[in-house]
Amino acid sequence: VPSGASTGSHEAFELRDKGRNFHGLGVNKAVKNVNTVINNKLKGMNVFEQEKIDYAMKELDGTKNKKRLGANAILSVSMACARCAANEKGVQLFEYLGGFHGFPTPLLNVINGGKHAGNSIAIQECMIIPDAKSFNDEIRIASEVYHELKGVILKKYGKTAVNVGDEGGFAPPVNDVEEAFRLVLKAVDNLGYGKKVSLGIDAASTEFYKKGKYDINGKKLGKAELLDYYKSLVKKYPLISIEDPFYEDDFKTTALLNKELRGKVQVVGDDLLVTSAERLHKSIGLKACSALLLKINQAGTITEANKACRTAQKAGMNVVVSHRSGETCDDFISDLCLGWHCNQIKAGAPCRGERVSKYNRLLILEQMMKK
């Protein structure tokens, strides 16, 4: 079960031990809940009845955000039941979850900022979005750009600048996202991939929002000024995806940006939507977002995450299945992405085992489909 560094305040609750061990981040309490109260509740239930299992755990917890048992405890069991059911039927996990309807486009975080790095970029992620005929080719292009980018950064800033952040992206000593864009586009141009690679950002703007202002690039901007800043980035760069452009409860300004950029850029809701069908309905009514960032640990169960996914898809939104900054090598979300017919996946840079495992699983599945 993954964990986030920058988390939305409306996410399901992650139960930690506190205390001295592991700096308070141990999960013995959550494990104990799995082995005792959750175990006792689920004994005798049918593993193929995912919804009943998930709602039994939700009812057992009894809180809105799963604070008593911990969403990490509940989700681990929810995921295990889905895997167990697929194994029992003798099918791949993606087949059990819904079957195959095409491969997603990957969004790869190649320069880290914000809470994911130690540099001065307020915006948390600078992503590349490759466009090719197969998932294999998209990952190849992204990997080539990533390694070319390492050389570009190394030449300009030296060896210490190619250390990587939480999600495998580089963390060079740059001050704003435009400097990051220029580095990435230099790498893209060096390889001749100008028309095959676009850019995306995760602003994670709640992290630099204080007292009604956004502290970015050494300036304190109001929401109208920040909106204009995003529009200027779209005009200057091949930027096609903006995630969490404003504070996590600012549906109205997000809707205004979505309206002004519609048809050019997807506006993605992460902290704004927290994989919640309830918040999605509000967003859909206001036309705030054109894409949902789906994180299963924000919802806390497979059933609730699926409900959010279906709500978004029914409204014509894109769904971007996402990892977290604190990841494991588990590749569950890769199968989920296929099984739920989600058209994009965001799993970090093509670097670090816990990131690469997601892409490798999809590459394996693509090879399987060809046989």
C-alpha cells in the first residue's frame, strides 16, 4: 500500500504508530487491525464479492475517512481479495477487474520539485508525455529523453545536480518550472523527438498556498495572477496537462482555468477530487476538471475507487491512474489501469524499482497481447 508526501486533507486516513520506531511512521497498528478485527469480520465471506467485503470493512471502521482502522489496513485487504479472486479464477488481475480495452499513455515525472525534492521549484512535477503507436515505444522514447536529460543537466550544473527526487526525477538547482521545461525540451530536441513529446505539470498548489496567496517563483500571486501564469506557460511551451492548479478546495478558479484551456490542456484533479465520487459530482457540476487523478489509497477500498473512476468516465473525463511518492514495488495499479479502461498512467520517472515495476508490468502485458 503506497503513501503520499503531499496529501490532500480530504483523503482517507493513513494509520501510523507514532512513537519512536521508524520516526513514528511504523504500521504495526494497521497490521494488528488486519490480523484481528478485520480478519474476524471477513471470515467466511466470499472472496468474489468485492463490494460486500469492502463495505463490511467500511462499516466496521465506522468513520467517514477510515480513521479508526486506517485506510492503509483496509486497502491492503481490499487489494489482496481482488488478487486472490483473480488467482482463484485462473485469470490475470486486469481480466478479473474488467478486461482489456487498450493501453494507457504514460506521464513520467522527470524533474522533481516541491515536497519531492530539495530545490527551489514550487511546482512539484515536470512530466513528459510521449506519443507513439505502442506503449513499448512510448516508454522507450521516455527512457531515452530521461537519460539525455541527465546529460543536459550534468553538463550545465555538475554531478550533484543529477541526484533524483522521491519519484525518480532529477532535482537540479533551478528556480522555476520554466527553467525545468527548457532543460527537458533541450533533451527532447537533441533526440529529434520534438513532435512526439509533450509536457505536463503537477502544481500541487496547496503546498505553496498561504493566506490567500500562492508563493511561487519568489512572488506572491493571487488566484487570477496564477491563472494567467498557467495560460502563459501553455502559450510558450507544449504543455498539455496541468494537475491541481489551485488550492484543494478552489473548485471555481479551477473551473475557470478549465474553461479557458478547454480543448488544449487537460486540467487534472488530485487534491481537489481525492478519488471521491462525492467531490467528483461537485466538480462535474461546475465543469472544474477534465481529468481525474485516481489514487486507490485516497479512497481506501477498491470499490470506492472504482465508483470514482466510473463517475469520471461517465462524465466524459480522462482518468489518470497514479502512484504515490512513497511507493512499493507492487504493480497492482498497472492491471487496474487496464481493467478499468483508464487512458493514462502516472508512475514516476523510468528510474527506481518502485516506479519501473509499474511500467514493466504493462510492457509484459503488451507482449502477452501480441501472442
